[in-house]
Amino acid sequence: MTLHPIIAALRRHKVAALLIVLQIALTLAIVSNAVFIIGHHVQRMMRPTGMQEDGLIRIVQRWPAAPTGDDDASIEKLDALQRADLETLRNLPDVQEVAASTSNPLLSGFIDGYVSLDADQKSTSVRAAYYYGDENLRSTFGLKLIAGRDFSANEIRHGRAVPGSPVVIVSKALADRLFPNGNALGQTVYQDGKQATIVGIVAQLQTPRWTDSDWAYNSVIEPLRQDDAWTGYMVRARPGRTAQAMQEVRKALFDLNPMRLMPEPYAGIHTFAELRARAYRTDRGTALLMGAICLILLSVTAAGIVGLTSFWVVQRHRQIGVRRALGARRIDILRYFQLENLLIAGGGAIIGVLFAFELNDWLMTHYETARLPTLYIITGAMVMLVLGQASVLVPARRASNVPPVVATRSG
């Protein structure tokens, strides 16, 4: 089969063909970028926190009548309230572990600073997030200790949350940034100018900041039970008893002291699965919206190809009959329309590749997205070609079934 009759036919219908070419090009440009964005959001939602998340329960509450001063008496009263809560939670039948915790991964509201190798931060200085908790925090989180030890009970301070503990546990990501040779354990570091010794290293601990950053796993655990009107606890339920543990926790805390508030949605008692769903709600919504846009665009493009080819089949009904009468087989008619569509889709794919790169450059400039990998463009072009061939198949088969007798009928 030669291309000459196909090109001649397209010249007679250049406007319709051009519209389909542009539709394919725009669809390719938008879909390839949208799929890349979807992949980015899905990848972010799948990022591990470093914790054993199953069975974790987060408690955030406020003491409405708690003292607000920084004097010793106020601090001791706040700490007594917190220690009573911790002891009550620890004795519940469905609670395996409990720890004082001011923050956790995926929870907004945290303290960060700079960890360096000297007090004046003139040498290596790395940004990190601070976690404050007691000697049970690491095990309650379910963090894997790969070097060193946990805090001992006598190392736990209590009071207001400020960096400056004599000993710290750090994430491996932070340890590697500070000590690339892998000798971080036992080394002295400075947290915003205050000296500390690294006594433990955990494999991974995501910062509370769940958006993209180059310090997403730079974390420091401080042995401090924070005394404040707002308090937080992390509870690990016994395997398979999370729902029962949540009921026990609420009842036990209010039985112990009903003078507490847990305003939703950011305070209260929640499983970590709920916190994860809340943190990535925007990412999930964006991915679903982009997915819907891709589906609509692909459907509209496929419908456009089907509609145009069906229209051409009707227009060329008699010409197809003539070709059949002159000896053209059904497969020849089918190949004709498939090749015609391949030329249109191919032209659209070539233009779409250029559009895709231009759209990505615009997104990089205005929304700081990453550069679109070439693989996404190539895959998108192949998808558009396959979509075009699949869409044209039904009207092309209808054309191939036109009988030769049509050629003998008058217009």
C-alpha cells in the first residue's frame, strides 16, 4: 500500500486532521506531565517514616486549668500530671508501651535547628528536627537502633522544650551528613551551639515535615519530657488490639482526671494510620484529580479519533465499495484506515513531545516541579499511538465490511 492516496485524502480534509493532531499533541503534553506529578505524589505518600506504624496511637490534649508560668512549682505540677497519665496508660491491659512525645512524623508543629561539629557553626552544619521524649520513645515508635543505646531513666530531663540535652540519639541520615566516614557514635555535636554526645543511632526517622525537603530524615531525639499545658503521648497497642486500646485510653485518662480537653481534629486520640491519611490528604486529592483529568483527556481523544474515522467511513462509502470491486480485500481497507490514523497520531505525538517539554519548563518555573524524565514522554507517545490504533479499529472494521455492490449504486 502506497502513502500517496492517504496523503491526498488527508489534504482534502486538512482541517479535521489538523484538529485531531492538535488534540493528540495537547493530550500527550498534559497526560505525560500529569502522570509524572501523580507519580511524585504517590511516591511521597509511600515514604516510610522509620517507625513501626501498625498499632501506634497518638494522644494530644490540653490541661485547661494548668499553670502557665515558668517557675519551678508550675513546671513540677505539669510534670506530675503528665507522669500520672503515663503510669495510668502503662497499666492498661491492651497497651504494650507508652512514651511522652511532643511530636511525631507527619504531625505539624515541631522545633528544628542546626546541628554542627563546632559551637559557632563555622564547619559542617546540618538542619534537623528535634523530637522530645522519655526513655521509652524510641521503642514505642518502633525505631530500629543500629548503633549505641537507648536513653537511661536518669538522663531524662523535664521542663520546657529547648535543645541542649547532654546526650542525643540521631537518625542515620543525620549521622552520615555530619560524619561521612561512619564514626558518628560517641562523637560530640552542637545543637544550636549547645554541646551533646551521640549515644545512639536509629536506621530512619522522618521529620514531622512531610513535604519535600533535603533534610526530610535529619532527626534528633532529645531525652526531655516536655512540661506544657499541651501534652502528647504515643501509645503502642498490643498486636491486634488497637481499637480496644483506644477505648481503654480515653476512658482511663478521663477517669483519672476529667479536667482535660482534646479538641478535634488536631488533638484527640488517633491511630497513626489516621494521621498519615490526614497528612497526605492534599497529595491524595491531587493524584486523584490528575488521574481523572488524564482519563477524561484520553477518553475525549479516543472519542475524537473514533468520530472522525466514522465520519470519513460514511463519506467514503462509495469509494470503499469501488476499491472492493477492483479487488481490494477487507484487510487492505482495514490497513488503509489504520495507516492513515498512524500518520495523524504520529504527527500529533511529535508535536506533543515538544509541547510536553514546554509545559514542564513552565511548571518548573512557576511551581518548582522537577524536570520531566524523557521516559515519561516516550511512554506517553507510545500510549497515544496505541490509543489511536485501538480507537480506529471499530470504524475501520466497519469500513472493511462494505460490500463491493455499493460501487454499483447511484449516489
